[in-house]
Amino acid sequence: MYDKLVFELSDSNKNSVSIPENNYDLKLESCISQKNMRESDAEIPTVSEIDILRHFVLLSYKNHHLQKGFYPLGSCTMKYNPVINEEVSSHEKVTKIHPYQDEEDVQGILKIMHDLQRMILEITGFDSMSLQPVAGAHGEFAGMMIMSDYFKSRNEKRTKMLIPDSAHGTNPASCTLAGFRAVQIKSNANGEIDLEDLDKNMDGETAGIMITNPNTLGIFETQIEKIGEIVHSKGGLIYMDGANLNAIMGIVKPGEIGYDILHINLHKTFSTPHGGGGPGAGGVCVVKKLADFLPPFIVKEKNKTYTLACPEKTIGALHSFYGNVNIMVRAWAYIRVMGNEGIKEATKMAIVNANYIKTKLKGFYDLPYDMPTLHEVVFSGRMHKSRYGVSTLDIAKRLLDYGFHAPTIYFPLIVSEAIMIEPTETETKETLDIFIDAMKKISEEAKTNPELLKNAPVNTPVTRLDDIKAMKDMNVNWYGQKHE
Ligand SMILES: *Cc1c(COP(=O)(O)O)cnc(C)c1O
């Protein structure tokens, strides 16, 4: 019975819903034109309440999610986010207000946003910020527009933007969208920015550089002072992609070590999961001289009321109203609960966990950049490929059989057959040990039974799919027996 879908269990004698009486003095016929009315009832399955519950629980088990198992997706921070933050953000005082309400009626939520701005500025060491951008990439775009308008206001024509080859793909995209030309900068043997290449390319026509720190190899860019000298001495600005702030928060303040602009991902770092394409929040922070160009942000007026304000030379609004407020509330709750010490502790645990995996799997998988790692570690499956003909994709698929979500693979691009693992701070040593064990077993299977890996996964509800077809030609409809 449990293999059956709810549609197959349907029986017109059963029912799991009771629709309330229409108590309104409103006839459907007066709102919907006759030609749009159904002629016959919709074939909606009717089952008992317990069956519909089981249907959804079983469906949820066919998927992989954090509540079910480890999800070490690198660069996307799929961590456990406390349920209390969900409760706070779905409180009716948050969900039942509307952006068209007068500001004087919604002072509470504006205060939350103002507090959050203040806390993020404290964590990052910048002077001003806007919470309005609704994704990491959107925050990058805001930063690029701020740079663009800053140079325009100084009558400087700067058209190029330097971007290291280890950058996240959104960096060249957002700088291009803002009208700059992306110029690639090499990484050195340590996986950090090659200073010689930077020096060669930084000139009076270059607006600046976008640096991801820690970079996508999980390595901290240690040469920021020298980078600062090179870029600032030629009049450029330094942008930091801080999507992975969870690797440095509470320990390093980017605004105090030479960066001019930063975006952070409130999702990923502060209690909203990322990776499913859901809404985000990509607040953008700046040093004082750029504050006048920010998109709208919340200010506290002299009479102590809060309001959304636009600085004089603003790049303009990037979204309607305030941005994704719900995500801000989660972030606010997270930071308030964790406090200074908790934030620092989370960072340390994220680093310890990544380094634990790195140490335990070294020798079993190739480690192209064997440098001190922060929150994530990048292995390569190239040894397995050349020796046993097994690809990183095969290794990732086999992990599903062991009950894990696969790590990010084939990124960053500068590592061939990359396997990028981010355990996050929330996983226990026991979970990491089981994962490490599975990775070791898979490494052994590659040698003894490569065919097994090439055909993996074998234990999942569906076996290996054509990834592209599954995405581009998705069929989520149920046609019942009629179409079989
Ligand atoms: C996730 C991420 C981004 C983009 O964030 P989105 O919210 O997906 O737009 C940018 N840079 C880095 C380093 C990231 O990890």
C-alpha cells in the first residue's frame, strides 16, 4: 500500500478536507466569467487524512534534505538552522504586515531591520549598509553599481574589473551587468591571488578588484595588505565577495583590513538555507566615502522613528520596498541568540570540521592545494579518474547510496575533477566520521569495483538520471491511468 501514490488510493467515499461554508455575500458567478467556469468537477483525489499525511511524508523521504541527512554542499552552506528562527520569522506580527502600511504603524519591523544593519556593521567593520538586495549576486551587482557611480562622480573613466580565476561565477556576471569588462587574474601555487599578475593588470583604467575571501578553495587570502597597496595606489577600489562570511565572522572584520565594499549572504550565513533556489538577502556594506551611493536603507530619525531613506547619490532602489524582510528577521534572531561569542564559536567549529575532514581524507583523495583550510576543503578525483576510469560524478553519485547528499562537484573551475566539501559548524563528529568512512569505502570501491560507481546510485528511488533532461524537461504531472 505504501508504494501507492495518493491518486491510486483515491476513493470517493473518503475525504480528508472539509471546506468551510461560503459565508460571504459573494457569488462565484459574479467574479468568474461563464466561459472560464469548469463544466465538470476537477479530478482531485479523495483519501483519508492519515493517507494524505503519509503521502507527503513518504514523498519527503524520496528526496534528500537536511532533516534526513548530511548535506556537505561546498560554497552553499547547507547547515541546520534553528527552528526557533523559523518561528520568529513566521510570527503573525511579521507575516501579517504589509509594505504599503504607513511607516508609523510598522515601527517594530523597521527597528528590527535597523538593529540588523547595526549588528552586521559591527560584525563586518564597515560604516554603512543596505539590506535591500535579494541575493548574493544582487548584492554584488549593487556593489558594482556603487563603484561605477563613484568613479562617474569623480569624472574618472574606469572600464575594467579584475577577477581572480578562482572566483564564483556570479562575480564576472555582475561586473559585466554593471558595465565593466572582467579581466581574469591568475592564482598562485598556494591558491591565492598572483600579485605579479595583479600588479601587471592594475592601471588607471581599472575600477578595482573583486575578491572572494575566503576564496572558493576555502583558503584565506592572506595578502590583502599588499593587494590593497597595489589597487588603492592606482585609485581603484576593493570589493569583497563575503557570501561565505561564516568562515571569518567574529574573527576578521573585512572593513578594517582594506576592503571598500562587501556583500554578504544573509542566507548561507545567518539561518536561511541556500541551494534550492529560494529567496535570499545579499546586504551590501561600504566604507564612509561610498555611503552616499547606497540603495535605500533604514535610518533612525532625530525623533527616534525609523524610516526607509535614500542617500543623495543613491544608485537607486534594487527591489520593491525593503527587500526580503523574512530572511532579515531570521538573521536578526540568529545573531541575537548567538551573541558575540556564539558567532565566533560557529566560525571556529566550521573551520575545525572542514579541517577534520581534510586531515582524515588526505591520502585517500588528491588534495591539489594543501593549505590551511577555512570552512570548506577542495579535493580532486583526478587520481581516481586516471587510475580507475572513475569520475568525480561517479563518486558523488555513489555517495547518494550511502545516504549523503553529494558535495559540490566540478567547482572551483581551477581544480580538475573538483570535490568541494563544506561540513558547516552544525554537524557532530559522529556524522563526520560516518561520512569520512563512506568516502574511504568509495575510494576503495573505485579500485575494486569501478562498475559499481559508474552505475551508482542503486539504492535511491530513481537511479542515475540524465541531469540535463531532468532539469530542462521536467515532468511533474500525474496523469493517472488514463494516459498510461
Ligand atoms: C553563493 C555565492 C554567491 C551568490 O549568492 P546567490 O545568493 O546565490 O546569488 C556569490 N559568491 C559566492 C562565493 C557564493 O558562495
